[in-house]
Amino acid sequence: MVVSSSAVSRGCCICIIFCGLFFSPSAWAREPADLQTIQVFFENDLFGDTDKYYTNAIQITWLSKDLKKYADDVRLPEWSIPIIRAIPFSGDPGSIHTVGLLVGQQIFTPSDIQTPTLLEKDRPYAGFLYGGLALHSKTDAVLDTLEITLGVVGPGAEAKFAQNTVHEIRDIPTAKGWDNQLHNEPAVRFSWQRKWRRHSMELSDSLAYDLISHAGITLGNVRTSGNAGGEIRLGYHIPKDFGSDVIRAGAGVSAPVTGQSASEPAAFGAHLFASSQVEAVLHDIFLDGNTWKHSHSVDKKLLVADLSVGLAVNFNRIKLTYRHLFKTKQFDDQRQGQTIGSLTLIFSF
């Protein structure tokens, strides 16, 4: 379990700055399509009262305002525009686009973190530190996301420092086996995911539901896989976005409403949701081990699934989501599946 105090302090400072922008009169005068969005994700196994496997992750994502075309964003270099235009969904004249920048860290450990020697039948120690670019193309009914992520797996990800520093601050035993972690390796991940808003209905003046499905593929030395799943939402003033999500390669993660469907957000809304996903995993560096060097590895499951339930509350341009997620076994000698919690704060300004 990891909750970095320095990260929390930095996060508080960021929140104070953006809250000042958020609550300024000029922010409220703009249309939703003209707003930028910050998304902060925190996932940890402490919600399942464990300290193992996928033990901690944090990611911060920035999304631009809506763009008629990607070339309108000055942050994209000119040489990248022809490449983006070659992507099938990016040239759709009926789509609205957003550009996202993301940075994050993920930490993986075996079930026994007090044993200093190598646990051959348990998950390897590993850390993943990364940054990336996400391109969103959306209509009222469809959201496409292309994500390009670069980073490092191994000691350079500073997972040992992050986990043990927090354990020392909290006065709990530190993890003893980090000397057995995966070796340093450059990490590359390309992901595409599509979300469909399949159906929505007003059940009464105060109650509605909608159904969102998704499918995608991921390629790279970090992970190679294909997935499909869906989410159903039921509640009061459900936001007109593409649902909530966990830290996942290529996830659309609540991209803002499109310009065509933009409307002032409700003063208050809340909804329950349930979601599931099935994934075929051909390669997972955190289980298969390093690509070019010999390292600790385990026999992974080729087919995995997750099921989650949660609650989201939105107030004006702020949305807070908690998700309780159960993952099936990821490798052969894993004793049982894993439960984690996912907390997401999203605000536009």
C-alpha cells in the first residue's frame, strides 16, 4: 500500500491553483466545450485490506478544450499532424477532438513483501513510471482514444523508494524484496479504445440510466492484449460523458461532452454504476519478465476479467468517483483474485 505524502502535498497545491481558476467568474461564463479538464486517479489495494500484487497506482491527466481539428492545438508539433490525419478515426469531419497529456506510476509486488529472497512462484516486484499523449475523437455516440505511452520499467521507476518511504512514514514494515525487481527497460505502449453510448432513457423526472460499451487493443513491450466490456449507470442527472474508468491503457476516462451536445452541467447529480471487462493477454511484462534480459517471471493467465461497482457524484464541473473492483487471477500460482479501490477526481476549468 502506498500513499506518498509528497505527492499528496503537490496534489493539494495543484488543486488550490485550479480551484482558483475553477471558481473564477470567467470559468463559469465559458461553455463546456471551451473548458480544459484535469483528472486525478488513485488506485490502491488498501481498499481490499491487502498489500500485494497490483498494490498502488497514481495518474494525472490533462485534457484540452474541444478542437475542430488536432492542428488547432499548439502543443502538437507540426510533423505529428500528417501522422494523426492518417489514423482512421481522426479524419472524421463530424468528430470533435481533444488532446490529453498524462503522467503516472504503477507498483506491483508479490503477496509476501517481508521475504528478501526471490519468490519464484509469486508475482515479480516491478515499477512502471510513464508519460504519454492521448488523442480523443468523439461524437455524441462514439469516443475513440489513441494513447501513446513512453516510460521505464525497473529500478528507474523509483517504485521501491515510493513504497518504502511511505511505509516508513506510516511506521509499518517496509518491503524487503525489491532487490529482486525487474531490470531497467524502456517501456513503449500503443493503445486504441472505442466507447459506444449504446442506450439511454429517462425513467422519471429524477431517475435515468444509460449503457456504454467499449473494446480496444494494446501493443508494446509493456502489454499486448485485446479487451471488451461495458458499463451501466443508474441515477440522478447522469453527466453526458462516456462513463468512468480505471487507469487503463487507451481508456477514454470521462472525456467531456461534445460541442454538439454541450449543456450547462447540473448543479448536482449522483449515480450508481456497474461495469465488467474481459481481456485476452498475449504479453504482460509485469508477469512475463523483461523482454531482452533474463528476469523473474511467472506463468500468466491468457484470459482475465474484472467486475466493479461504484458511486459517482457530480457537482457543477466537479466529478468524484469511487469504484470497488475485483480482478480474477492473473497468473497460475496466484492463490486468489484481487480486490482494489479506485478513486477519481475530475474537474473542468
